[in-house]
Amino acid sequence: MKGTITQARSFERSVQLLMVNQFTINLGFYMLMPYLAAHLAGPLGLAGWLVGLILGVRNFSQQGMFLVGGTLADRLGYKPMIIAGLVLRIVGFATLGLVDSVPALLAASAATGLAGALFNPASRAYLAADAGERRVEAFALFNVFYQAGILLGPLVGMVLTGVDFRVTCLTAAGIFAVLSIVQIRAMPARRADDTKDQKDGRRESVLAEWRGIVANRPFLLFSVAMIGSYVMSFQVYLALPLEVRRLGGEGRFGTAAVAVLFAVSGLSTIVFQTKVTTWCKARMEPGRALTWGLLAMGVAFLPLLVATAVPVPDGGVGLWLLAAVPPALAALLLALGTMIAYPFEMDTIVRLSGDRLVATHYGLYNTICGVGITLGNLLTGAALDAARAAGVSAIPWIALFVLGLACAAALYGLHRTGRLAPPPVQETQPEPVTA
């Protein structure tokens, strides 16, 4: 970790702030959100469908507004959108802890989601701009700070929620308040280069800019091909915990084994991300790295597939090993695939954008992948149900393995056909000199 901190210090102050910013955002978010459903269903006594609605509003608000958030960042500047998102999180988190009416909870949930739509595209575009030629290295470090927040947040939240969920909410809001003050005082103002987004000396309308991005076929193909990586990585939160509990039960062992999944995923990224990125960058082109990353994520489900051929022991150490080891290996391989792909994925978005409207490209990319995650999780859930109904536990792992192979093949095809290369720069012809 010391080497990671030293490496982070080699970047400009703005890049360092963005990394600390992302760690703190994830710390505050994950200390609250994992315990929100239990708070809504328990002390507040809301029906299950209302709990699902409140949680779904947050996700819908964030995914649906990513494109708008990215566009505002490109037009108004990155710093204002980052700060606006932080302020919305303060309001949203404090409200979640202090109110009990459904309309207020829905509004707070929507504000929390909108906050992410504002600062996520802006922070990534800001990082890409200020990291310059070191974008891949910067995004590798960014992922380390990102995962550290995810790992630490639930632990802090568990302690605070043990006192009172309101304490958790207000503490999370306080963290975002402190972070907002730091960003206002210390973060330099930064905005996109408007000259790249103008035609005939005038800036295009928002709709014209969106039409131009939608017409960027390589970018759209890349976005669709990468959906699978998010569907697969999300299984650390969906299919893998369900598999652990299917075999290990709902008791203390099942809870501990699920915690191991998250620890394996987060700690491996914190320890190995920069080393993996350095190794890949020295040996392969971005397209090849992306291909290998998604292939590793698909292979992650083979230990689970192999385990389905092993007779399930009646109990004891054998059952514990079968319930814990294959999912832990899957989580480790998913983390490895993400470590390989993520920095090059973020860099590829910038390159395919032609270094213009970068935040808007990030926004649309997040929306496409967000919709894909929702559909992918619905299909994964259907595969899990089909496996239980048919008594064939291998069905979801075969489907996810095939998804990994298909996405890796798609990225390999995009790489081989040159579609992951930056678009050609259009040179402006000089105007004729007139007397």
C-alpha cells in the first residue's frame, strides 16, 4: 500500500484529490446502502414492494441521468458537477435517516441517485484530462481507492448501524459535507476544451452533440461489448453469495463465507491492481488487455461449474470447503479480470471520444452498461431459478462462462478490425486569403 501512496503522489494535486474523493464517496455510500433495506423493512415497517421501489428509484435516477450529468460537466465544468453531486448526497443521506414518510424517502433516494449521475462522469473526465499520457496508470490507482472505499464502508456502517441507523446516515452525510468543503477549497477549476466542440465558431446544441455520439459506431459497439464485464463482476453481489448460502446455509458460516468473497475481491485489487496494470501495459495493446480481462472474468465461473460435478457432502469440513472455495476462487478471478480490463476500458472511452465531450461519453457509457446490468441480472436470476427447478445447478455458470467468451470474442474482433483505435483527426483547411 505504501508503494500505491507513493505512486499516487507522483500525479498532480487534482488527480490525488480525485482519488481521495472516490475513496471517500464509496466509504460514505457503502457504510449506508447495504443496511438501508433492513432499516426500511424493519424499524419503518414498509412492505417489501415499497422497499424495492425506494431502492429502485435510486438506481433508476442514477442510470437514467448519467448522460445529462456528463453533458452538464462538459458544458459547465467538472468541478461544479462534482460539488453539486456531493451536496445532493448530503441532503439525500441525511433525509434517509431523519424521515419516515414514503414520499420523502422516495425523494431522498432519487437525490442520492442523481448525485452519482452528476459527479461520476465529471470525476472520470477530470481524471482523464489531468492525468494526460498517464491515464491508464491513473485509472489503475483510481480503482485501488475505489475498492478500498467499498471494502471499508460496510465495516464502518456495521458498527454505526449497531448503535442506530440514523447515526450511520448522519455520519455519511457529514463525511460528504467535509469532502465538499475540501473540494471547494482545494480542487482547481477544470472544464473541457470548448474549441474542440465547436463548429464555425459556435457550440453545437445538446441534441446535435448527442446525435454525434450516437453516430460514433465504434464507441457504441465497445459499450455494448463491455456490458458483459459488468454483468459478470456484479455476480460477486448476486449469484456467488446465493451459491454460498445454498450450500453453506444462512447461519454464521454462510455469513462469514460471503464476507470472504467481498474481502477477496477488494483486497486483491488493493494489493495487485498497479502491478497487474504495469505488467499488461508493458506487454500488450489496450485491445488485447481488454480481451484477456473479459476472458479471465468468463473463466472465473469454471470453478463453480466444476464444483457442480462434485457430490455434495452431508456436512462437516467437506461441505464448508465446497460452499466456500469455488465461489472464493471465482471472486478472485473476477477481480483479476477487472484489474486487467478497467484501466484500459476507461482509457479506451477517452480515445474513442476523440478527446471531445469526454464526460458525455462517460455518461452514455454508464447508462448503456447500467441498463445492461439490469437486464443481465434479470437473466441471471432466471437462470438460477431454472437451475433450482430443473435440479441442474450448472446452468447459471455455463451461461456466465459463455457470456465471458462472447464478450472477449467481441472485443478481440473490435481490436483486430482497428475499431478501438482513436478516430482520425480531421484537419481544418485554411481559409483562402482574399484581397
